[in-house]
Amino acid sequence: MTPSTGNPSADQPGTPRPGRVERVADHYSVIAAKYAAFRPGYPDALFDWLASLTPSRALVWDCGTGSGQAAAPLARYFGRVHATDPSQAQLDGAPPHPRIRYRVGREAASGLPDRSTSLVTVAQAAHWFDLTAFYAEVDRVLQPGGVLAIWSYATTIIDEAIDPRLDWFRRERVGNDWPPGREHVDDGYRSLPFPYPELAAPSFSIEMDWNLHQLLGYVSSWSAVARCTEREGRDPLADLVTVIARGWGDPDRIRRVTWPISMRVGIKPVAPG
């Protein structure tokens, strides 16, 4: 794709202009606005814990940043956040911040110097990566003793009336439209290789208080919904509304929506001597 220059945060003074990036596993440019508007953020406790592990707080690389759901809170802890994504459309929806540099780039090309960062994060994106190439880049840019953290969330928990209907929609109605790689989200990233000795992560969950419109907005940001809509020529969300509306009741009613987070976290070994 040819990057645009619409995001002021992608062209801050001193920031290299992005070059051409191939369209590889770009499942979100077409729904970038929905992703930015409806994807939930992550709990502060997650970033508190990660920051406590790092040997410094000068620089973090957030790879596959999307529209900045992890980059923005990371900026509260680190002096600089280098946030990359292959989709300029996604970056156009990211919030500007003086400590965040957004850059179009793939997982194998951070544009960072060797051993320059103390933390590399990937939020809800590692399952789309060429992990061999990504881990080689991580090993190049991460300081010894630095931290690699990848995480995902899959299951949406609301209540016993809503959950089975959402599960039907995710697994059956649009189940065949998930791109390859989604299966790793469903198994909590346990089947993905990981390059460093791992730490046991605390239990974290995303929690949002949403009405039905907000929940449907979130579902509309799924890559499978976009692919199903393109394939069928109609929006499958109408079918979800049909089955979920009665269980939800008043569409303005606020319900607690929870997503358990699955994490893989490791530390780059320090060479002896």
C-alpha cells in the first residue's frame, strides 16, 4: 500500500517518512475507523507490571500497534514509544502524543538501532506475524535483560443469556471467514513459538461497561465480519442483532463486558561475562 500523510503524529519533526509497505495480512485497513472507535483498551495494571520488569524506561517498541490501543498507555511509562503497523489507515486513527512516533512498518523492520529498546510489545497482533522474522528483529533491537510481551484476547463474557449467542456468531455465522492465524487467538497463543525464557504473567482482563450499540460496534471491527460482508454482499451483524436483542433487553442498558487476556512474556538473556 502507499502510505498517506493524514496522521500528524506519523510526520512529527525528526520522524522518517514511511516508505512503501507490501499489503501482507492486512485485515483491518478497510475497517480501520471501526477498529479505532470500538476496540477496547487494556487495563492499567498490565502496563504497571510490564514497566516494573524493564531495565530502563527510555524506549519501547509497540509492534502491530493498530490505532494505538497499547501505545497510548505505554506513553505514560516510557520516554519514547515507537509504534509501527503495516496499515496507514490504522495509524490514521491513532491518538497523537508527543512521546509516540507512529511509523508504517512491518514486524521485520522496526527501523530502530541495535539494542536500543528495553521492551517490545504486541497487543492482539502476533498471530498475523511472520514470527521467525519478527523474533530476529526483536533480538536485534532489544537490550539484554529487556522484555518481550505479546498478548491477545478472544472470549467475550457478559452473561449466560448473551454469551452463547456471541459464541454462535463468532464460531458459526462468521467462523469460516476468520483469516488463518486466528486459531492462535482462540488457544491463548499457547501454540505460538516464543524465543526467550518465560515469566508467569498475572491474570489480567479487559473490562468495559457497554450498551448494545457499543458491543455491536466492537463486533463490526472483527476481520471475519469484514470478510463475510465482502463475500456475501450483506452485513452479517443483522443476524447477530436478531438473536441477541431479546437477551440484552433495552439496547441502552449498560452491561459489564469482560475479555480475559492471554500473555506470553519473556526476558532476553544477558550474555555471561
